[in-house]
Amino acid sequence: MPMNLIKIVAFGCLCSTLLVSPSIADDAHRLWVYAPVNFQVDQDVDRLIKLLARAKKAGYNGAAITDFKFGKLDERPDNYYRNLVRTRTVAEELELELIPLVMQIGYSNSLLQNNPNLAAGLPVKDCKFVVKQNEARPASKQNFLDGGDFEAASKNAPERWDWIDGFGTASKLDASIKHSGRSSLRMDASRKDEGSGGNCRVVRRVTLKPFHEYRLTLWVKSDGLQTSEFKFMPIDEGGRALNHANLGIKSTQDWTRHRVVFNSLEHKEVNVYLGLWGAQSGQVWIDDVQLEEVGGINLLRREGCPLRVRSGDGSVEYQEGLDFTRWEDPLLGRVPYAGEYDDDHEAPPIRLTNQSRIRDGDVLGVSYYHAAIIQDSQVCCSLVAEEVFDLLRREVIQIDQYLKPKRYFMSHDEIRVAGWDELAQGRPSGKLLADNVHRCEKLIHEICPNAEVMVWSDMFDPNHNAHDHYYLVHGTLAGSWQGLDESVSVVNWNGGNAKSSLSFFANRGHQQIIAGYYDDDVKKNVGQWKQAARGIRNVKGFMYTTWQLNYSDLEAFADQVRSNE
């Protein structure tokens, strides 16, 4: 469940008097509403308080609350803390429990406000830099997508590209609209071929260097474009995508530059896909596409992510402070504000000191780690770095100070980068996550011994995300569930494989709450979940979940949960 998307959660009140599945009816009496809020904005807190009153009237008895600022509660303006206390006071008067979401593992931007270097890192190995005028920059100037200017074409595809969907109908070179040169590549969703599914992609096989950092740059113009996705996807030989960052194309825009960075990981060859998936209407023009080797964009400097600078032949290792000044990316996790990362900036060069052993013209082999952006803005934190746990401890202490909750909801969710840095010490990613969640649960109980602890299901579910090659996770996440004490309640949102998922956690002794709705038909969605939950032990309720800050079905959802249909 994407935590960077707005999520509203309601836990269904399933009292024993209701005519529902006996497995649901037993010991189930919670009805919660999940409410994202910005406690720094008084008007947003006013909105939350109105929602709490409405929820109470509808029979809810709890509210799960979250704020991006929970990850860094220090140094907020006075009204922030007043609003926390104000909300707690209103909730107590309403006899409505507040349940905070804490420990932003997965969607970690909130936590990374404190230190952007705590992001999970991908390795770059022996990237060649060349020294000129006491500064070292990547040696390669190659455009790995020559032909990205779309100046010429054969009968079946633009020149230098291997193939394209619907060339001559849905796609063609356009000499009348271009960013530069003689023509651009035009994709027209209104002329999609029958059976194409609205897909229109141009594809090329490219040879790269393993474990290097690459950046795609392209210029895009669009007019009335309606599509599920416009993407750049480098695909390895096994079909795994190496980039998951969105390009951010608008429905209608003039020529705009877009950039995205990815790591080649262990691969020497990838198939580069660029274009439309599931387009319904509109047009898009693409021009001046470049794929280049870069070095140091979103460079991480922390334990487990060492920087190594060697001579080109590897015989000499140079020292930071002696041979070159400290190398870091000043824009790491600071664009446009703390906790947000960006691919569209230049990394600084490695600058030599006056006493450096490195000389002009020398070739260097540079190894380091960098952060990876997923989709629009998601960045994952390290599962292992000690400072992460220091920050999580401080977060729980501060939340306890202001809200005094009886329950904590751990935000381990869609952890898409993990297991590559040296702190992993050869352990599988599933083991790293198991150790992380176990330590997080123990940390909460050290501070609040009697608190109930909850967590999202997906990263601990072999029927969902706990498997091999999940996004950019190294190896497998299998076994992550071994870190969950059976006292931890699981919030299950695996609607695509509900029966197997519910059974898996029930057999491991966990209480569960079903996360349903997802802006779907209320009656249909709740009915499907009820059917899946029949015969499952310790299912305690339901979750009303929307990505659109849509509370319009709040009462209807609760009615359907109570219904015996």
C-alpha cells in the first residue's frame, strides 16, 4: 500500500452480535479511520477534528493518524505541538482512540529529513573518472542511445532502434513538431493498433557496464495525453526492470526536459523501452534522447557505503583529505526540501588537494553508493544503519510524549531497495528485514511495554511482496516473516490473493485486520474479503482504504462490514 499516496483506513466494528462469519465475529470490536494530516497547518487540523466527530457519529472508535513530519519532530513551530495536544484532547472527549503510524521503513522520506545519507544504497564499482584541471569527472562521454534525435528511419523503426509499436500508424517521425534537428518521434494514442492495449514503445538493446550509474535525458511534448503510464524501462535478460522512477509527463505540456537515473547492477546488456503503456487518447512527441554514464548523483556517505578512489589500474588507493577533498552531493535529499530526492541535478567533481598524488590526465577508478528514487518520490532507508534505529527510538519517545497511544502502527511497507551495501554482510534481504522489524517491535516495547504493535502485511507475505527480486531488492525477501513476533497484529491488504494471505498469517498466530475498499465498489469489495475470511482465525476487522482522500464511502463501508449479506 503506497504510503506516499494518501491512505484512509477504517477498521470495521465486527461485534459478536453481527451476523457475519464466526471467525470475524469473535473478539472483534474495533472501527478505526485512518487520517493523514499536517499538524503544522491549523486548517488541516480543523479538517481532521471534523472527521473525528463524523467518524464517532458513524460508530468508529479509533483514528490511525500520520504526518510526514512524524519522522522529524524536532524544531517544529509551537503550533505543531499545540495541534498534537489539541487533537489528543478532542479525541479523548470523543472517546476515540488515536493510533499513530511510526517507523517509516519503505516510504522513508519522512525519516530521511534528519539525514539523507541514511537512504538504502546501490553500488557503483570502478567507474572511470578522468582528471582535468585538478577536478575528476566521469571519463565516458558516450550517448548509449545514439539515434535518439529521431532524424531518420527505416521502413519498420527509427534509425538505430530495434523495433517500435505501430510504426506508420500509432508512431512515426514528425518533421513539423520537433525539439531540435529535422524531426521528432510522435506517438498518437488515438491511432493505436487493434490488440495493442494502447501500448506504443520504442525499443533498443544497449550494452552497458555492470554496476554503473546511468542517466536518461529526453525532451517531451504532449497534447491531451491520457495514459496509464509514460515510462522509461531498462529491462534485464530475466525481465526485471532496473528503473522504477516516473518521468512525470503531464497530459499537455510544451517541450520539457525529463531525467531519470538508474543503476545497471550486474548487467552488461539491457533492453531499453521508452513510451506509452495503456494509452487512451492524445499525442506525445519525443526528441533528443540521451543515455549517459554519470558519477556521484545522490551519492551516499555513511557507514556501509564506502567511497574508494583508486588509480586506473587499481594499484594505488587514494585517500580522502590527503589526495582529494571530501566528496559529497550537496543536493542529496534536499530537492525541493529536506527528505525529497531529485535526479535532475549535476554531481560535483572530485577535487584534488594541493598535496595530491593524483595528476592531471590521470584515470581513476571510483566506487561508491547512491540513493535510488522509486516512482514519483519514494526513497527507502537502510534496514541496518544504526542511526536509523536511533531516530526511530526518538520518534517513538516523542510520539509517546504528545499522544500517549496504546497502539503503534509500524510503517514497514513496499520496501523496494535493500540489501546491497556492506552492512548486509552477505545476509539475505529477507533476513535483514526480519531482523529490522524484530528490533523495531522490541524498541517500541522498551519505551511502551504494554503497547500493541501492528504492521502492514505485504513485506512479510510470501503471497505478496516477500519473494525474490522485488523491485531493486537484492536477492530474496523470503523469510522476512520470521522476524514478526506472533503478538504483532498484521494489517492485510493482499486483495489479489486474499485467502492464501489470510491463512498464512493466521497459521503463524497473528491477529489480522483486512484492508479493503481501495476506491472500489464498497459492497463488492467487502463481500469478496468476507468470503476469503471465512474459516480464518483471529480476523479482527476491516480497513477502509482510499488513495484519493475520499471519505464519501466511510459510512457505507461500515454498513457493509456490519451487514450479513
